[in-house]
Amino acid sequence: MIFEDEPVPGYPLPIRPGHTSPGRFERVLRAGQFAVTTELDPPDSADPEEVYRRARVFDGYVDAINATDGSGANCHMSSLAVCALLTRVGYAPVMQISCRDKNRIAIQGDILGGAAMGVCNLLCLTGDGVQAGDHPQALPVFDLDALTLLETARTLRDEHHFLSGRKITHAPRVLLGAAENPFADPIEWRAERLAKKVAAGAQFIQTQFCFDVPLLRTFMNRVEDLGLLDKVFILVGVGPLRSAKSAEWIRTRVPGVHIPDEVVKRLAGASDGGLEGRRLCIDLIQEIRTLKGVHGVHVMAYRQEETVAEIIQRSGVLGGRVPWNPGRDPPANTNRMASGPTPSAAPQPARS
């Protein structure tokens, strides 16, 4: 999608009336396009090229890239640092902030710092417990939770002051997001939980993996009953499964992930489990996009990032449009800073 008022391709856009950020992701959502986001697995490295290499595989297929913040309580390059690198070359990152590792002083500083570097999207998370990760001896913080983090970010943005009451001179212009799991118990209260996050400031939601569309439909109906469809953008989590064995492992070992028996049987009956897992993901995306109130998908393909382009292209959800990437507008990029990623060599969808 090309915006008529973009100054330089990849740079922050002017903030339109009714928008809270200068970001492309918000533009896509408010334009009514079906949005696609994904996650970048941060490297265990201080080499920026590793971040750019991991981002390139998504070029031309996603509207925003989540930079995870110690996902699973495992240590990697920080979300703030990944976002700093991505914004340098024009990508639209979603900076995840987990409450597990930092108190309100550090979190507020990160929100300001991220915004100063061009981060336009925040995803507010409580975070997994330290016992789940590779540093179980670490001391958890949890000074805030997802709800109070949303309220904190909204206070900085809309009221121009820290939680202490001290004024800030320039507010972070950001779109606020949160996570939700329509598939975990107590299922009947999940929409109400979403309502609390919207009330706290969430403008977009990324859900846990969806492998059960009827259950998602029930959730979305309840969201509509609560009058939330016009108040929040909902992106449903999807992802490819490698095999019936991996599906069985995930549903028994990963808390909050619901995989029906029918999905496991479908994979078990396929001659190529990975290929069938991608076909299943495409089928789910195409069905999910028909649900009222769904504004996009969040593709989580951990250690299968190279499959995201194929999945999105074959699903047809972009409708011919090409999300911005460093290789999309070569002439405009020639005067950009020399450092950063080279244009992607991956095949691009047709430009609208």
C-alpha cells in the first residue's frame, strides 16, 4: 500500500485525524485492509545483521513485525534493541513489553526511548514466569501487569506525564496492543477479559494460536455482544505445524494452546506433515478472514519463518497489495543510510 502523503518510503507518516501514531500499521488497520503481522525471533547475538537477515524473509508480506521480549522467559537480544535496528531502515516493528523483568521506572523509560527511535506500536504483556525459561534462578519483577501497563502507556501518551505525576515534554505517539487467548479456560469469560484490556487502552489485539474456528466464532460473537467490534482491531494468531507429533507435543506441553483432535488426525494422515501443516494454516486464514470483527492475522512460525511468505501468498489475504519493505521502492532508498539490510531477494507479490 502506497500512501499519498508519505515523505520518504519507510519513514514515519504524518498523523492523521483520529490516529494515535504516525505508523503504517495503524494506517493499514484504519483503512480497512486485512492486516498481517508476524514475529521475529531475536538472535542470541550482538550482530545487527542477524536481525536484518531474519527480517528480510518477511519482506513484502507483513505489515508489522513483533520484536519479542524474552518470550518464554528465555534470554535474547532485547525487544527495544531489535526495534531500534528495524526502525533504522523503515520496518514497522511492534515492541513487546513484558512486565516480568522490569519495574515501572524502566518500562516507562523504554516506552519513551522506543518512541524516540520511531517505534509506533506497543504490545503490552504480563509475561511468562521465570520458571518457564532458561534462567529459573532469576528474580521476577511483575511490578505491573498487562492491564496496568496499558494504562501506564496510555497515561504517557494521552496525559503527558509519568505515573509519578511528573510531566513529560513530548508524548510517545504509539498504537497500543495486548494479547488475548480465546481458547483457554475459562473460555466463557475471555471476551470480558478482552473488554478490560480495551478499557485500559488496547487498540489492537493479537490472539493465541487458533486451530479451532468454531471456538473463535463463539468468542467473536461474544465480543460483538459486548459492543467491542468498533473499539478494537483483532488479529487472530495462526501458524504452521510441522507434524502430528509436534502438534501433540505442543498441545500437551505449551500452556494455553488448544489443538483439536481433528487437526492432529489430519496431520497424521498426510504423507508430508510439514506441507499439510502449511495447507492447514492457509485454510484457517481463509476461514478466519470471513469472521465479522477480524481485522487480520498474526502469523507465528517459530523456526519456520521462511514459510510465512508462502502461506500469505497462497492464502491471498493481501489482495495484491505489497506491504512496505526496504526493497519495495529502490529509487527512494538509494539516499538512505548505508548501513542496514539489502533489498530482499525473495520473490515479491504483484504490486497494486
